[in-house]
Amino acid sequence: MADRSSPATVESHVLGPREADRLWNWVLARQGLAPHTRHGSVEAIAEATLGLHAARLPSPFATVAARASQPAVALSLFDAEVRTRLITVRCMRKTLHSLPLELASAAHAATLRFRERDALRAVINAGVGDSVITAATAAMCELLGESGPLFHRVIETRLAATGIPVPTTRLALKLAWERGILAYQNQSGGWNREVRTFALTADAYPGLNIGLASDLAAERLFTVYLDRYGPVSLRDATWWSALSRMAVAEAWQRAGVKLVELITPWTPSPLYMLAERFAEYAAAHDDDCATGVGFLAHEDVALKAYFETRRRYLGDLPPSSAFNQIGEVLPTIVLDGRVVGTWAWQERSARLRHQLIPRMVAAERQPNIRAAAAALTATLRRGLHRAPDKRAQTGQLTLMPTG
């Protein structure tokens, strides 16, 4: 009997180290991480990367800056019109991503079951009845329908005035957000500040389809993931999404995609890539596979897309060269597709400070890295909110009040 969790393939290739490295850089270039492939809009970048990782305040801005044709593109993240075309949802691995609406519909629906389950468990653990949550949700929707987006504490205060306890409101808000009834919006004018509001999804994002069937959603999500990040292993795909190996393989089968199997130095496991993309790569010129210097964001999607095949960018480096103790990828510097250092924003001096791994960068390449650091420093300064509210969060976004 055939293994249903192993995708069918139309051909197979073995890639040596040089060819695998060339392919990896071609993949990065397709995402905009090369001088000749930079994008001119936030939407184009979010499409090319399958969203912007958004669990840390600076991440979306730095992700866009790394792939933008000019600094103004990153600054447009704060434009009201641009914000209507991207929505921030919890999805892959239950983490926040800002996605174009069509991709967000698939990511939301494909991962809804696990997130909804967690929110419902919190309701049960709190001993709150379904009817109470339903009434609180209805009151919340009526309030937001009349007022438009509100701060979460304003929602709590106004519902408390009608007799709904704050803990109940928080439980209802979390469940309604996970289900897509409510939408989170950060209305800040800078990457270093959060202005957390919630709105009715139907009003704020009428183009978002929150009712997409889960199997169709998974089909779309994993096909796009394969298109943007292939070649990937099944372990890469399951880690990235937190869905099962079977779910991945069956989604590709339903989509009818033609897959190429690749054997690379990155892992003994077979990797999979769309046949049409592999054909494009095979016909690419060497210039199409050149990426150069990149300063990638904290939790940058280009690196978070993989788990089993991280050797493609780590080589022989230990994971601690690019990841912190809780498994988050650090703000990294990549050179020709390989991690060569890290960087951090110094709040007091408003300057980017970078550190290269010893003996990883030839002397003649270091001026390029310094120039890229100076350019990103200027862009980050332009995107700062200069007078942040002391109550604003500047670290990880939890999306829910904690007390």
C-alpha cells in the first residue's frame, strides 16, 4: 500500500553543495532579497513572502525594509489605505502574521481549529457558560458596529457598565478574534509602538472570507508555501504550519501540483518543489541567483519557513548563531544566503549595531555590510514614533490584556 503521507513526484534530482546553494539564493531572490528583485509595495512583499511575521513590533517594518526598492515602501506600512489591504491574524504555529486578505483567508481557516480549541478551553476553565459568552460577543459586536474600532480597555469598560464582567469580555473577545468575527488593528504611526484596537472584521476587512472550508484553505495555504519556499521537506512544512504531515501531503494531492523530488546536502530527507518552479530555476542565469547582503528581521519569514533544512542558511554554524534560547530567529545578517552575523537596534542612540561572526566575511565584503547597516539605520529612524506612550508595548505582542 502506498504511503499517503509521501507526495507523488514526477522526477527526482540530486544536488551537490554548489547547486543547492545556487538554488537557495534563487529562492531568496524570488522573495525580493536581492538588489535586482526588490519590490515597490508592501502588498507585493507580503505576497512574495506569504505574509510578514508580526509577533514582534519591529518585525513587519524590518521585513519590508529588507525587500523594498526604496525606504518609503516600509514607511507606507503606516498608511491607512495600505492597512486596509493587510490584516494581522494568528495562524501558522499560532503566531501573528500580516497577510493580504486572500492569503489571510486561507491561513486563518486552515489553522482555526487549534486556535479556537484553545480559546474554548479557556472559557471552560473559567467556568463561564456558552450563553454568557454568546451574549457578551453580541454586545461587543453591537458596540463596535456603532462606534468603529476601539481600544480593548475601552471595550471592557463600556461592557462593564452594562453588567458584563471584564474577565468575561476578555474571554469573549479572544474567542471572537480567533474565529475572525473581530479583527486586531495596530493604529500606531511607528514601528516601535503598538496602538491596539479591535474592529468588526466585516466592516474593517469586507474582502476577508472567514468561512473558507478548512480543506480548501489548507490546499491553498500549502500550495502557496511550496511556491514561495520550495524546496521544502515535509518536516519543514509541518513545523512551519503546526499541521500534520498527512494534512500537508493531502493538500498537495488535492491541489494536483506536480512535484519534483530533490536530494540535497541540507538533510537526508527528500525535499519537494513545484516542477514549474524547478524548471524556472534550471533556466535561470547566475545573475538571477545572486543575493548579496541582507539584514533580516527578528523572526524573518525567509528563515522561519524551515526547520529540518536550516543548514541551507546556517551551514555548519550552531543554531545559537541565529536563534535565541526560546527558538526565535534573531535579527540576522545574511551574505549570499548564509548567516554571517546578527544586528540589534540601540534605542538610546537610535542606531543599528551589528556583529559579524569571526572569519565569516572576507575583508573586501565588509564595506558592503557597513553600508547596508547605515541604510537600514536611516530607514528605522524614519519609521520611529518619536513620543511613544509609556503604556505601549514595545516587545512581543500578546494581543490580549493580561491584567
